Amino acid sequence: MVAKQPYRVLIADDHPLARKAIRSMLEPDSAFFIVGEAFNGEEAVLLCNELKPDVVLMDIHMTPVNGLEATRRIKQLHASTRIVMLTVSDDVADLFTALQFGAQGYLLKNMDPDEWLTYLHALLDDNSEVARLMADKLFHRFRAPIRADSIGPNPAMLTTREQEITTYVAMGNNNRQIAEILLISEHTVKNHMKNILEKLQFENRVQLTAFAIKFGLTRKGQN
């Protein structure tokens, strides 16, 4: 069996101590290989062009180009590059914007190092449990659904069945569980998921979960 190549990681943060702390957490883990560090969003874009990292750990608040704008630029140029936002607080507006721009998810800087690494691995593996945990965090801070005619991807782009599946994804169900709930095959769920992500131009379940919460498609917490 061929060993999995480590993720090539670029760290983008305007604080040297933060970059050092992130490096110290990642270096002992053989799943990650740090290819470079950027001190702002503009340098992150330039280094992505030069180093072609698999993953960028991107601080949200940097100047003169912040992490949100850098994420937008990088995803336009390198669609396959995975971006995980780094933040000190659950600022819902920023996090939704980051996910809309193509970020895989986010990590809180004050998380325990072991939890931080576990969460990062799960984000990169598109783990449905992480999507559920993120739903829990976002739901309690984002209660008012957005109008369906707002700019960008919206529920009107999905069929009734696709919206139903999106709801169950946001509740943390995997494909097998959704199939059992809806009495359809897992293969059918997979096909629906493929169509949903293509229509909305999303890459993973985390982005879809944020979308579901944003537009009030989740039943979670409504009892």
C-alpha cells in the first residue's frame, strides 16, 4: 500500500508568535509538511502561486489584505487548494463569508492543541461529525435566516429533495443515515450530494452545513 503523502501546508498569519505556535503543533505530525509562512494575505496569494500548497491555514484579520480577500483570490487561481480559516472568535459574518469564498472551515486559535489537530484532520477529510459540530457552533450565533433572493447560492437553486438532504447534512447525518431516513439507496444520496455541491459550487459538507444554517434549512434547535 502506497503511503499517503503529507499535506503541504502554508501558514498565513501576521503575528510571528502565532505562526511559530502553529508550526510547533504541525511539525510533529507526519501528515503535514510546512512549505512556507506568509505575514499577510497578499503574501499568502503570492506564495500559493510559488509553492503550490495543498492547504493554507489563513488568519482572518490581516492587513493590508485580509484573510477573506486572500481566500477569494487563492480559490479563483487554485480551486483545489484547501483553506482553513484561523480566528480568535466565532464571528459568524466573517465565517460565512469565508465558507462562501471556498474555505473548508475554521479553527479557533484558543482550542486545545490536541483538539486543534484532530479538528484539522477531520476538516481535511470532510468528516460529517465536524460538519455537525460546526453547525452547533454557527446555529447558536446565527438565528435569523437570510432571504432566499440574496446574492449568491440560495435554496431556490435546489429541488425539494435536495433541500431535504441538505437539512439532514446540516444535522450531522452521513450518507448512509440519510438514505435510511428517506428510505432511498445510499447511491441515490451520493448522486444528490454531487448535484447539490455542483449547483451551489461548494466543495464539502462543511460549506453546505453553513449554507443550510444561513438560509434556515436546518430543523436543528427548532423544537
